Amino acid sequence: MKVKAKSPKAKFGLPAVFLLCSLFFFVGLFTFTLLSHVSFPQFLSGPRSVSRTLQSEDGEDHGPMPQGETGDSFIQSIPFQVLSWKPRALYFPRFATAEQCESVIEMAKTKLRPSALALRKGETTESTKGTRTSSGTFISASEDETGILEIIEEKIARATMLPRTHGEAFNVLRYEIGQKYDSHYDAFNPSEYGQQKSQRFASFLLYLSDVEEGGETMFPFENGLHMGMSYDYKKCIGLKVMPRQGDGLLFYSVLPNGTIDQTSLHGSCPVIKGEKWVATKWIRNQEDLE
């Protein structure tokens, strides 16, 4: 009978055990330190390229850059929200102060007249009656001795990056109960209005008052909705922006390729309760010399 030989058992002394524990401790410490600086998925996938986003190592904001002859020596922030890409529409909360809005209303109150329409070929004042029922007036910044319209106009230029010289005078409008503006385009289609010297490229609406109910600015064709069907231009549907005093709304009527953006169709819903005041700044693709 064969007898299995017994394998010799390894014996570790106290110094060896101490060295082994120390080794495991330092390996664990190194691994913890590494994972605390690199996320686990990134650790598994290996090194990645460093982000090219510029960040301040000391966590402090950098000062303004050296500006050009027409630039500013300061940094300015104008908060906005993208409401839509079709049409390109931006919302600017608290764009003007309540005092500035009230001042503009006071300027316009004594000059209000029934709002007029630019007529298309074949249209008459009688055939378009009821399309636009507000009252309004045009006021340029040069007429305002307080300087408030100049301040607002300059801020609009910064928000849009479109020069002040491209803007028409402010069209200050008042909508009373039941008054509205049916859906329309701000841009002029040459086939309907004839050849124009320049085109209305963008529109900035500054809401001068709150409205208790109704009076929204609406975009019925937002994101292409309702475009493929017979649309009643008197309906108040689609994307709606509720007027709030001091807030601004910017939208572009022309696409980057120079054609009219069909989704920029818009209107003013009837005021149900309260009164609506708004100052509209139409901005053209060339200097407005009128």
C-alpha cells in the first residue's frame, strides 16, 4: 500500500504577516485614491481626451476681454428662455422695469389712434375691417426726453445683436376688452405686397402691462402644427405667450436663408379681462431711414 506523502505546510512568522498586511493596506489606499478622482466607468474604459471647455482653476470669474472699437468694456447678462425653434422665439423675463413700462404708456396715451393695416393686393380697408382692432401710435427714441426708450432700444440691440439703426420706431399698442389682431406675418411677401426696400427680419414685443385674462401672443403654426389643414386665422391656438409687465418676446420672421419663416405666423388673442399694453419694435435687414 502506497502512502501519500504529506505536503509541507508553510509557516509564516510575525514579521512576514506584518509585511503582507502593510502591502494590502497600501494597495487599497492607492486604488481608493485613484477611483476618487476618476469615475468608475471612465476607470474601466481607460483615459479619455480632456474637455476643451475653458474653466477657471481658481473658481473665480474672469474679467472682460479687451474690446474692439465698437465693443463694450463690461460683461452683461440678459436672461432668456428659448420658447421655440420653429419659429425661433425667445422669452426675456424682466426685460424692463415697471417704472419704465408705465412711463412708455403715459407717453402713448394721448396719441392713440385706431391701428392700421398694410394692405395686400386686392384688399381694402372695408374688406379687412375687424382684423386688427387695437389702437396705437408710433414713438421713436429721439422723441422721448426721458431717455427711457433709448435705454430699452439699446438693450434690444444687445439681446438681438441687430443694430439700433435697423429698428423702426416703437409701435405702442393698447388692446381693450374684445380687441385682438388676427394671425398674420410681420414680414412682407413681395408677391402680396409688392417689392420692398427692406424686410422685417425680427420682431421684439415688450409687454407694458399684465393682462388678467386673454391677450396672449399666439403662434398657431409652431413646429409645423395646423399648416397642412384649412386654418381659421381668427382662432387663438398653438403656442401662447401670456403678457407680463416688463417681459419681452423676440421672434424671427425670416429664416437664415432669407426666406419668410412660415411658422412665424402669429396674432394677438382677444383680451377677455383687463387691458393689454405692448410696445413692438420691428427690426429690418437694412437700416431704417424713415
